[in-house]
Amino acid sequence: MAGIFLVGFAEGDGREAAAALERLGRAPLGGGPSAPPAGGAGAAFVLAAAYGSEELRSLRAAALDDDRPWAFCVPASDRSLVAMAASAREGRLLLLPVDERELRRVLSALGQDARERSSGAAAFSGLERLSAAFSWRGADLDVSRVARAVARILAESGFYPDRAGEDDCALALEEALVNAVEHGNLGLDSSLKPADPGDPDRFEEERQRRLEDPELGGRPIRLELAVVGGRAEVSVEDSGEGFDPSILERPDSAGLAASGKGYCLIRRPFDSVSHNAKGNRITLAKRKPR
């Protein structure tokens, strides 16, 4: 059975992870501080440990260039880093120190990811026309799964010919959906987020409180997907008060800060991004590459 490449682990965490893999009949490989070479010999999956946000960003970038499924391993005690890793669609999440039952579950999920990547013809290959509308209560929306499902449809339809493009699309859609839930429906302000990982996470506490509020958590999120020939549009609409979209186009630093750090992430895999006048609906458009 192919081994598992370990990367970036602290000495103690690395020993525990390797021992757990061996008990599950998997061969641990590597263990160095840097990312493995793409398609490393004998390695089926990659378990990559991160102990800070910059490390995690670097590992996410490396995962985009690798055909193998990845899992990002972060300390369970670092809530901010756990949230970042949980939202990383380039890989699965595994908490440190490693729990053997959780490791077994993650390896099973990575195996499923590998099977999906190597499956036969795409279900949506050759798609010429599609019109679909969806709606969820904000509290019930599984942001990551919805974003990945829509990105997969667009990728199989030919809008994103490689995995990196599909992953960028999924990340962009996830960011748009998260914004719709948190800043739209729940009216959360980014200033609540802790400046330091060790500070109390007031943002997450308030987010959870508002999601549990029947009125706020029950507000709908709407998503529309349309494909007509070589053009696709995805629209995400929240039930909030909206905002002034013009601030996103201001060249000054204040406008950039107001746009949120995820705005560039949203724009990257699409040809155009627009908002309605109220600012509670974003439309992402993409033309099929020739």
C-alpha cells in the first residue's frame, strides 16, 4: 500500500503521526520541513502540518500544484488556525495531536478524493445550457460543500480545464458565500476578529450566537447558476442590508481595506464581478477558454 508523505511536523507531532499511520498499516514518508515534490514517489496522500497562518498559506499554495489529496494538520488549541484550515478547500483538516480514529476518517476521505479525481468522463462534459436556483437558511448552509459542488460543475463543463482552476473557483465561491452569511445575513463586522491568535475570538463567538438566533440564522441565502454556451454566471444573494459596492473600486488604501482581504480571491478565477445597487447580491461571470 502506498505511503503517506508527512511534511512540516514538529518532532513530537511527527512521531505520533508516524506511529498512528503505522498502526493503520500505512507507511509514513518524509517528515521534513518543506513541501514534498509534486507526485513524490510512493506517496498516495500528503499530511502537512502548519503552526502559523503563513505556513498554512504556503502549504495551500503547494497543494494546488500537486495531484495528490492533502490534509492540513494544525494544533487543536489554535482556534484561528483551525478555522483557516477548515475553510481550505485544497485539502482536508486534521487536528493535532493526532487522534487515531480521526486519522482513519481523514485517510478514508482522502481516498474518496483520490477516486473522484481519477474517475472517468466528467458528468457535465459538453454541457450547453443550465439554469438552477437554490436557497438555504443561512444556519443550514454547508458553505464548503456547496462551493465545491458548483466549482465541479463548472470544471466538468470546461470552464476550468485543470484542477488548480477548479480549486480557485471553489475558494472564490466559498468566500462569496461566507461573506453573504457573515457580513450579509448576520451583519458581522470584521473588526471583531482577533488581531493575535492568542486573543479571544469575539468574531467566532458572536457568529455562533447570531446563527443560533431564529431570525438571523433563518435568513435565506440564494444561489443561482446559469450556463449558456460558453458563458457561465454564478450569483449569490443574502438577506442583509447590503453595502455601497463603489468602495470596492476605490484605489486608496481605505477602499481596499473595506473590500475585505477575500475580494481579490473572489475576482481571481472569474472574468468579471459585479454587484446590484443594494450591495446584497454578487454576480461572478466566466467565459469558457478557447
